[in-house]
Amino acid sequence: CPVGLVRVHPPVLLQNVSDGGNGSLISGNVLRDEHGHVIIDHVDTGCAPCPFGKFSDDGLVCVPKTSTIGVFLPPIDSNTSTWSFAAQIHCAADLAREHVNHRIGAVVPELPNRTSSLRQLRVDVVHADPRSSLPLVLAYQRLRDAGAHAIVGSHDSATSAALATLAAVDNLPQCSYGADAESLSNKLSFPFFARTHPSLATTTVAIPHVASLFNWSSVGVLFVNDDDGKAFVEGLAAHAGLANVGVAVTASYEAAIEATYSLACAKVKAAGVNIVFATVLQSDLVGLMQAAESASLWGEGYAWVLAQHMNTDALVASASAVSLSRQSVVSLLDGLLTFVDSPRHSEGFSSFSRAIANSSSLVCARIKAAIDGTEDSMSSHSVTAGAMVGSEMDGEIGEHSLRRVSESHRDGGLAGLSQMDSEMTNQSLLTGNMTGRNSLASKMGSSMNYDHSSHFGAPVALRKEAAYAYDCVAALAMALAHAPSPSDGNGVFDALLSGGFEGASGLVAFDLNTADRATSTVDHVLHNWVPSDSGDALLELYKDHFSLARGWAAAEPAIRWPGGVFTTPLDHTALPPCEINHIRDLTSGVPRCVACSAGKIAVRGECVATESGHTTALIVSLSTALGLLFLAALCIVLARMLAAFVRASKAAKREKQSQLMRVRKAMEDVMQVGFSVCYIKFSDFSRLGWLQPHEEVRKHGMLEYLDDTASIAAFAAKNHAVLYAARTARSHTARSISFGLLS
């Protein structure tokens, strides 16, 4: 029989079989009851639908429709905030289970109706060390052995991708609450992966509207040279035009390599932009801003917008590592903006917060006293160390920091499998249904203690990932209820993508092509970093929130910009050019054009010194009146000579200025090209027999030396060229040279 139908005979037994009016013609003859409900189709084969609330996998027996969802919790270490993160995801999953099983629509109003055919939902949780693939596979397999029909997780892109690879083999639907990598949108590689957490591409669609908010028409982009950074640049370049914003320049730096910070900043500065969108690592931010300040790319009249959340307390605490005082770091970062996804301004998130407070879940009872869902300011400095308060303190436990799992928790990787059914006893809940040294209970204490007094130390923020996790469980539960069989992975995944709903993170809908959260359903918030009253801490203040569906909430948010001013920086690229021999002065924070001083000329926005002018004095001595005629003739000749001299002098000055500009252009082009280029004809190279020092080849007139982009491009257009690299290794007794054909 087809999936969801069961073979029955004799036909008389069909009198009590009904599909509740939801039957559909598949093929063949159809038998209906007195109400018009289909009670059997495929009459010729004797296949009938199971009664409401039951299903059949084998086509022989109808069984109650129960489903199991496996949840991967974030890793934990000695950092108290990682305990808070894991506890909140655990609570969110159990709260969703409670709402499904007890038909509660407090967070998702349509949840009771859309899961009514689901007799019972089980939620099992595991905790795996992401540093090792074997424990992750073991955790996954234990969930499968426990009967999981779908999985939720994980907290980051790398672990989620590994799980998605395993899930694809088993046709197991997966929903992630924390992964944002664009690579996971590839359905050829990850056919059963979906997410309620927005992908990185969503931010690149929304962030150009920050420029529109402040009337900026052109921005520079500075990014870390990794896959996420490159994806951010590509996405921003593709979507910026939709908001009438242009990307003037892009510059990358290498993580943790300070020498590349100044190069990236110099490239952005040379493009003449003063508005910078950046996606960088938290560990690099202070060094980058120091480099930006040195390059005159940061200060009054400039603006930087970070495309990810960062932990301001951790940044200030890192002052000693970079030989700065806390006050210096605060002053350096004063005026930065961040633009990140956040569901906190949705009605669903408010309902979710209230539902946790009213929940009877034993898991949530351990943490709800520690959750402070209020939002007045973004100060994480106002509470004791290790605590997280305010509405957006989500940065410290990002993908990079979560990889740092302490050795003390690395005893096989699996931290336990805990069933959370409503029928379970308290003892089985607290100890988990798989005991031993790998149990979650053994990690968290004999009672799975998430108690805030022992682990959190102070009130914590309800994290956005908790709302995303709740929505993952709810969405999968509704899909499992809708599909003919929970074991039909394709049917469950199709049902998951087709059903939108109002959830804990606001409106939830999936893109049918990528299974990503639909861009139109994602909210973003704009934060402003300002110093505390004491000057030794940074506060992250909420200023506005944005969605593609509704636009900005506030038309003119009050922002504290670099330099402590409240005047929005003007986009320098939109200003009219200065007149000849004038440069733009930004020292006052208000752009203005000023003339270069005597003896200097304006070259690429800077006044450059030139050679002193020559003064020629003509002394004429008249001895007698008889010499007047001769003098008149002489003056005519000298006037002509003087005119010729002035013309030659001006030509020399123009040539000198041209040389200066060529030198400066060459210097800038070398920075862009990375190196100057020396060419030699292949016939000459063959005669020499090997790659000789440049000066030796130059003596024989064989070397073509180019140092600017235009010259290199023109030469390359006319000649075929290959590039050889030589590496010299020296010792006390010998020298060896190796060659490699690069291109």
C-alpha cells in the first residue's frame, strides 16, 4: 500500500475506518461513507487510510502517531555563559515539546491544530564535542537508535554541516538554530538541511539599508579573508544596488596578522570613502581600529558598521594584551555601530519569554529565574563577570569562541542522551536515559543543575538562539504531524518547507529553493557603542530595528558618532570635488576645501612639496644716452629670451609635477599589485641559462621593469608571459635555488 495506507480485509471491517474527511483520490475506485468521507481507495488492492492519529509504515498495521526529535545542544566549558547557552536551548526544546503534547498555543497559536494528529512528541538531547568527528557521529547514531525522525542543531555552521552530511544519508530532516554559513544553502550537498536562524546572505540584503537610513550613497568594505568574509563581500556587492548604495572598494586582511591591518585600511583610505562596512573577528577588532586611526580612516567625520555582534566586555578586558588601558580601548571603539539579526522586537519573542516563566517544564524551571528579558540598555558591564544581560549579549558565544571546549569536558565527546517525555518520572529526567560517564547529567551535576546561583552568578539574557531552537522543534513537530508517516523523510521535509507560522522569533517561513529562513521574515537591530560614565566600559545601546517587510522603526535614531559628536557623517564620495590645488580638510569633522600653501601642489587629496621657483633678475645699467638705442634693441632680444626661459621653466615644473604624480601612482599601484614586475624575453632567458640577479640582466639591457598597473596591463595585453619564482636557501657551504612555474 502507499505510505499512510494499510491493507484491510474483509471489506466489512472498513465500516469503522475513516480519514476524518481529509482523504484524497489516489487512483482506482473510491469508497466513501455516508458523510462523503473516503473510507477506502485502491478498492482493488484493499488499501485504506489509518484512523486519525495513527499511521502505518509497513502497510499492515496502524499504530499511534508518535514522533521523536533529537536536539544537539551547544558545547559547554568552564565559562559560565556556555552553560547558560546550553541550558536555554535545552529549555526551549522542552518547552516546545510541552506545548505540542498539551496542545498549548501560547507561542505558536496554530500549534494545537496543526499537531492534533500527533499523539505524542518526544525530544531527546545530546551534547557532542565539535572538535572530534567520532563523538559527533556517535551522538548522531545514538539519536537514530533512539528513534529520532528529525534533528535540531547545531549551534554553529561547521557542526551543522557535519550533521547535515550524516542526515542526507538517512533522509533525516534537520533544522539549525545557530548556523549562518551560506554554503549550507546548497541543496545538492545538504538536501535535508533547513534553518530558522538567518543565513549570512540575509544580512547582506539588509545592511545596505543602514546606508540608506543615513543618506550614504557609497561605502567601503573591510573583511577578514575567510569563507564567511568573502561570502559577505559577494552578497553585499550583489544586493547594495537594490538600496541605491554603491561599493566603492573592498579590502581584506588576514586573521591575527597585524601587518595586513594597515594595508587593508590604506586601500580603503585611498579610495576616498569614509563609510566602512566591516565583517571582522573579535580578536582582530582593536588592532584594526588602531590601524584605521593611524590611516586617518577613523575619527570624527567617519563611520564604521560591524555586521556581527561582539562582546564589548571581552574587548575592553583585552586592553592589557595590546598594551592599552581600558579607557584607551573604550575611547578607540567609541561610536561604532553593529547591525545584527534579532527577533527580540517581535510579539512572538515576548510570548516566548512569558511562556518560559509560566512553563511547568523541569528543565526550564532550572533557568527561568535567571533569565532577565528586559531591554533598556546593552550594558554587560553592569553585572558581575560571567553574566549576560540586556537584549543582545549574543556575541561571546559565537561560532569562533564555541570551538574552545575545555579539556575537562572532553571524555569521549558525548554528553548524554536525555528523553524529556511528559510521562517520564522526575528521576529519569534528571539522570537521563543513558547513564555513565558520558551522560549529560554527569556533566551538569546529578540533577542537571542549570541553577543560576551556581552557574550564572547574575541574571542572563534570553538568547535569540533559544527562540530559533523553539521554532525549529515546533516547525518539525507540525511537519511530522502533517506527513503521512514520521519515517517518510522526504514527506516531512516537504511539509516543513510548505508551512509558515508565527513563532517565538516572529514570522517563520522557509525559502523553497534553499530551505533557509525567508529573508522577509528576519528582523535586524542597530546598536551604538558608547562609553560608560566611568569611561572604562563600553555600553551597547539599542537604536533602531529593521525588516525588509516593514522598514525602519525610527526615522532618525540619535547616534553618538566617533569623536563624541551627534552629527551624522556626510558621505565624502557624494561631495563635489575641490577646485584645483585645493584639498579636502576633515580635521574639524565637517568637510571643507582648503588651498595648498606656497610651494606645494594638490596630488590625490594631499599637498605635496615642489622645487623652489627660480627668480631671474635683470640689471640694466645705462651709461650714456648714446646707449639708449642699443639698450632698446637689447631689451627686445632679452624679452624674447626671458619669455622662452619662462616657458621652459614652466614646462620643467609641469614635468616635475608629472614625475611626482607618476611616482605616487606607482607607489599606490605597487600596493595594489603587491609587487613590481620584471620581464625578460624568453630568448634572452634561454641564452642566460638560468634566472640571474636583476641587476646583472639590466646591465645587458635585457630587463623590462614595470611598476604600475596601467603599464603591466598594457604589456600583458601585447605579450604572452609566464611567471617564475625563485627561492634561495643558503648554508655555510652551499647555495641551492629552486624554481616553480606559477602561471
